[in-house]
Amino acid sequence: MLLDPDMSGESYVEDCQVCCNPIEVVFNIADGKIVSFEALKLQ
């Protein structure tokens, strides 16, 4: 999974590359480093 630093602090939905189910991705980047990452299964 590639993360776009310009989207830091936002969430988006994409299909899982393994099971094709939708997941919500939320992440934050500070000073060029990932400080938080969460991938939530959507039902």
C-alpha cells in the first residue's frame, strides 16, 4: 500500500489487495514519518 503524504490526516476507502473487501485507511504523517496508521474493515 502506498500512502500519499498530501492526504495525511484524512481517511479514504479502498479495496483490500488480498480479500477485495473495502477497508477505511486513516493515517498521519509528521516530519516525513508515519506517526499513526489504522486500517478498518468496513461491513
